[in-house]
Amino acid sequence: MSLLDISMYKDDPGFDVSELMEKPYDPEFADKNYNPDKPMENRITDIGPPHYAQFFPEVIKKNYGEWKSHEFIQPGVIKYTSESGDVCYVVRCGLPRILTTNLMREICDIADKYSGGIARWTTRNNVEFHVTDEGTLRELIDFLKNFKHPGGSYKLPIGGTGACISNIVHTQGWIHCHTPATDASGLVKSTADEIFEYFGSHKLPAKLRISMACCLNMCGAVHCSDIAMLGVHRKPPFVEDERIGKVCEIPLVVAACPLGAIKPATVEINGQKYKTVRMNWDRCMFCGNCYTMCQAVPLADAEGDGVAILVGGKISNRITTPKFSKLIVPYIPNEPPRWPSVTKVVKRIVEAYAKDAHKYERLGDWAARIGWERFYEKCDIPFSEKSIDDYRLAYDTYHTTTQFKWSTHTDNL
Amino acid sequence: MAVDKEELKKKILEYATKKAKFKSKMYIKDLYKADPNAKPREVKNAANELVKENKLEYFSSGSTTMYGVPGFGNPEQE
Amino acid sequence: MADLKKHDTPMVDELKKGPWSSFADDLQTRGDSGSQACLDLLGQLELSYKDKETHWKHGGIVGVFGYGGGVIGRYSDQPDKFPAIAAFHTLRINQPASKFYSTKFLRKLCDMWDHRGSGVFNFHGSTGDTVMIGTTTEQLEPIFFDLTHQFDMDLGGSGSNLRTPSCCIGRARCEFSCLDTQAICYDLTMTYQDELHRPAFPYKYKFKISGCPNDCVAAIARSCCAIIGTWRDEIRIDQKAVQAYVNGELKPNAGAFSDRDWGPFDIQKEVIDLCPSKCMYWDGKELKIDNRECTRCMHCINVMPEALRPGLDVGATILSGAKAPILEGAQMSTLIIPFMRMEYPYDEIKELTDLIWDWWMEEGRNRERLGELIQRKGLPTYLRIIKRKPIPQMVKEPRSNPYVFWKEEEVPGGWTRSLEEFRKKHLA
């Protein structure tokens, strides 16, 4: 018996949008009915999202809360069995997070043909199709295997389940963001190509999550990922003295710096006085927070910007507690369009982990078990002073024991 | 001891207009100063009503949102 | 369509190669079929690949009337070269909980977005919103009008607002879920519509809801209020199914390791020995669990889902204050309430939220996240604010420094005393 009880929400505006969806989009509706001089006229606000349950496939409505077990019958395909005996197959497909109405309409065509007119997205930007019989399932899988872009890439590669590298979550990068230190879509596409065999297979010791954020703001929180690629700046901001007073509030810029490196100042240029700021460059940690608050202190720079690699974070509470990712490689230059140096390091870490870790062991747990000195050795990554914390709470990361391992780092002492 | 909303709105508007001459963008926290007796939530509700009445406006950078008075602020800010 | 202007994009074209689904090919196809915006977007990306710097300007101030969030402004800094994306704003739309959509809905959304915007989406933004990338300032009000009238959709959060709550798949499909994650997510979203659309706080505030400690929506790492399902009673055991795993009739971890030969399943090595609290025993016939010692890490259940299931006395563990590094460094959420029942109308979590918000709105500095405020004021202060008793579950270990901030009322006789009396006993 389904545990789906939604009766208390039946008076909400978005509870049942089916009637609205029967009507085609009216491109002239807003032009006719919206009056810019009276914005409150006919205005609807605070209605919230459409109610989720109306988009559930029938099998999910019927078996809500009654699922008994699941099985990955092949990479990317999950079979769910209900207490009622009902079965639901889910085909999970990778997809770039950025997509156009073209590909979206094609996804709709597939969903209409195979999965009852419903598609679902996962937290990691995969799209899923639900089917209830094995015949349709096989047809769908066969179709997707040949569903390609003109350039030859799979439009919807199947995978993202079990001991795999699922879709790389990421931010906007150069395609749509004003603060990035690197691109997101291009770097992610390049990395996903490089580790593609691990997306559609179950051959890793445990799941491995790669995330990408194009600046320290981390609007895609990457700080707890097995492998994180992070855009970093390395040059302090310019200060546009003649512009900053006009476009920014000086006190806000000063307050934006977490290290107090920005002070208000007045300068004279061609006999005219300008209110501006001065920065103590020695204190700058290149976080970009000042630029977030004020467009007259830009810090993007082709030579300065690049990518840092962090590893060993996790979210799940499984076996060990959640962990932060640790900075392993402080900087790799931006090499569009393919970022070969970044993808090489990522692949090397993945392969060292795949070869050496125990079953069920996440990357960070593996590194902790073998010791970080051994991690650097096995991944063939040079250890840098930049990996030693000197920010807040740094002391917590220092080694205060005589227990360590001999490694290449000590062999020539 | 809830404060009278219309009274509070008047105070906020006066305060913001006075401030706007020096500082065109204000945090909600700045507006608390308009009436030290009002609770943060009351100030927020009153300020948001003023926006609906076109007497205050929002400035949102995407990460933070601030308040301003229509007519003040810099033309260069898009 | 005849007027489409294509740019020369040799570097971006490189990204059409390789097996992973190519965003460049998708944008190109859409561009070739009549969207100058997609072609200009590729052109500007090519320029960024050449310059190794972004060509997007600071957002500026855009929005829809009466809302302080949901729209993020964006302008090209090369508008003459790429006029179709000169203004290219983002709209965040509140997604349906756990992200199921009907194709009727999606197709209609495509029709609207092709008409009023670039035809480019993010499915989804990091927080969970349905994101539409690329429109002009003039289109914002008509889009909002269309969304609310023709879709029953509303904007999501941005700025110093409540951000759009999000949740995992929950009971819709997952047998592990201890919570009605969609219902909680939806209910909180509807309850706090004002906070979601209008600025209320020193900075952003996030709710995320995961059905079990596997935490598929990463609540513990990125939400101010993480609501994570758990149980208080015993793990349900089907001993026959345990035997079936031991005998190799069932695949461990539901087949998650199927492409590599890890040898025959060894329950001792793979389950019992990996249990973090060592609360499980296997005598060759029967699996025993000392549930009082269990920390509900989910490992044994993940490995043998047919045999083990979470208990039936379910609720949520509540954790507070996670955030990404800007500014004080990254923080994970801190456990504040080990168990809270989560039943409609969810009064308890709402009462807690009121206490938290009142304090943070009063004490929080501008752009200070809740987690940073807790850090600055200390967990004991926070516990007093939210009216919870301190318990050992809230710390990894007791403090190792002795610098206790005793309060005067905690010490017999208070702090005011007579120096005269003191000196009568002790010569100076």
C-alpha cells in the first residue's frame, strides 16, 4: 500500500498543473496581460514549485514508501522491487549540466516513447528514465547506445551507478560566470572523456566522486569530494582608482577582505581626487571575495589563474565519517581547450587508487590508511610546501607523532 | 511589544533616505537602526512591504541582497 | 535564420570529440537551428579559451518586481562582437522536489524559453533549481508572468534569502529512506515563501533533506540545516537473505562491484570487520547486531540490502551550519539534535528554525553564514539559543584546553567577594 499521502497540499496552487499543461504555451499571453505600469495587476507571487507527486510515474505513486530492494542489473541500470511485487527499472544517463531546448526536446521524445512521458534528474545532473517491463528496457538501452551528437559523442551515455565515477558536478566557468579562474564545461568534458571507462562500469574499489568549481566561492560545493578540481587565482586584484568610487561602496570593499588587507585611500590623478582603496598584497590569499563585492577590483589573469586539485573528501557517513578534500596540487596552468595537465593528474590518481585500494574503501580512506607520504609516492605527485596549511586551525593538520612511513621523500635524507 | 507596522515603515523610509545620500546600498542590518525597539523580523517585513510600494528597492548581486532608495545610487551600476 | 552569424571556434570544436556527451555539440546544433545566442555563446567561449579569462561582467542589478532573489544579472564584456548575448541573465526556478518532470511540462518550458530567452538551461543549478541561462532585462517580467500564469512555477532563491530547499529521491524509489524527503522539502518551501523570495537574513540559508546517512543530497556538507533520516530501533534482519549473500546467491552491494573479480563474498571481512563500531557478529549461521552500539553508518545495509533494512522507528538527525570555504574556511554541519520526529505539519523543525533565524538575524554580521556565527559564538551559546541540552553526541571529543567560560551564577557565592576578608586570612 502506497505511503504517498499528499491530501493536505491539495489546495496549493501548484498541486495539479495538468490542466495548464494541456494548454499550449501562449507566447502573447504576457504581452497582453502584463502591464509594466501596474506590475501588481494580475500578479501571482509566492506560489512555490509545482507539487512533486503529479510528476511521479504510476509505478512510483503506487509503491511510494513500499520499495523493498534494488539491484544494479548492469552499470547504469537499476531494478527496484516493491513489497507489492511491482518492479521498476531505471536507466541512468550522463548529461552535461548545460543543455539546450534541442537536447531537452530529444529527451522528451525518448521519455514519451519509452518511459511514460516522464524524466527525472539526479543530484549529480544525470537524467533517468523509468520503465516497467524488460522488453522496453532493452529497446531503450539499444537506442541510447546509438544516440550520438554529430561529433560522435554519446548524447546520453549510460552509467553512473555503483562503484563508478558518476557525472562530474560543476559550476559555470567561462561560459556564464564573472568570477571564474578557469572554465568549467570544457575542463569537465575533457576530464569526463579521460575517465569515461569508469562512468559506465563497476570496477572501482568504491564510488568515486569528482567535482569541479571554477573559483573559491565554490558555488558547486566541491570541498567534500573524492577528487575536486578548483579554479584558483594567483594575482591580487587591480584597483581601478578612477572608477571604484563611482561603482562600488568603499566600506563594503574594505569589509569584504577576510584578512583585512584592504584599506580606504584617496589618490590624486591629473589634479582630481578619487576615493579608492589600497591593498596589502603580501596578505592576499586570492579568494576573490573583494571582486564579488565590487567590479572595480578585477583579478582574472591568464598567467595567474589555473586549477588546483584536492582529494580525499566524502559526504556519506558509510564506515568513516564525512571528510574534507585536501589540497594535493596547488596549481596547474589553464590549458584550454583540453587541459591535458589536469586530466593527466586526475587520471593518475584514479588509477593509483583503483589499483591499490581495498574493496569499499573511498579514496580519502585509502590515503589515510596508506599514509599521505605513500599517497604522493603512489600517485607520483610532488609534495609542495603549498600543501602545508598556514591558514586558520592549521596546527590540526600537522603530524605530532613519531609514527610515519619511509617513502621516496625520506630515502635521500 | 510589537511595534506599529506603518509607524515602523515610516521610520525605515526616513532612515534609509537620510542614509542613501552617503551610502546607496544598505544591508538589512543597517535598517535595524531605524528603530532599535523593532525586532529584526519586523524590520524585514516592513522593509519588504516598502519595496512592494515602490518606496525601497532591492539590489541583488546574486550572493547578497541589499536595499536602496529609488533615485539614489550610481548610474554606472547596471 | 538566414542571418545567423557563425563564429570561427576551432578550440571549442575540439570539445565535440571524445565519448562524453558534448555540450559544445549541443550548443552548436541549437545554434545552427536558429539561435544566434548559442552561436555567440560558443564564440565568446572561444575567445575565453584564447585569452584564458572570462568575458562576463559583474551582474549588475536586475530582478523582478517585489522579489529580492531568483534572478542573477549577467552581461558580456564584448557586446559588439556577441550582440545576442550582450545581456544574458539567469533565472532560478524552484524545481519540483526530487526533480521528476512530465514531458508536457518540459516541452512547454522549452517553448517559453525559446520564445523569451536563449534556449539554454542548467539541469540543475548546484542548489537544485531549474536554471534558465540567458535573457534580457526586458524579458524578465514577462517570463515571471508566464511562469506563474502558464506553469504554476515560481522563482527560486538567491541573495540574502532562503535558498531553494532540495532533497534526495527518498521514499519515491529508495528502500533506505527514513523520511518523506519530498514532503518535508515541499512543506518547508511552501511555509517559507516570503523568506525565499525576499531578503531576510545576513546571508544565504540552506535546507537540505536526505533520507538516510548515505546523504545523497550532500546535506551535511552544504546546508545550514541538514535534515538526515535515521532510526532508533533495530536494523531489520532477514537471516535467510544473509545466508543467500554468504552462499553467493545474492550479489553484494546490489551488484555495485560487478565488473571486477573481488573473489567470493566474505561476510567477516567485508561487513563484520568494516563495521566502525564493531557491533556485529557472525557465527556462520546467524548474524547478530548489538543495535545499542550501532552508529547507523549504513555500510552493512548497503552491502546486503536484501537482508538488512533500517529500523521502523524513524526520524531525522538535525545538523547545523555547513558551508563552503569562503570566508572562514569550509565547515561541515554540526550535530545538534540526534533525533527529531518528522511528521506533518513538521512543527518541531519550524519552531527550531524560528529560534535559529531570530538569533542569526539579530547577531549575525553582514554576509556571515550561520555556521560562522556558531563558530564565533561557540556551540554552548548556540545550544542555549535553540534550547537544547548539551550531550556527548555533539562533540567528537571533550575539549583538551581548560579555558572554561564559567558564568557567575554557576559559582557558589558569585564573583563579588571581600578583599578585606581575604587578606585577613592571607598576608599580602
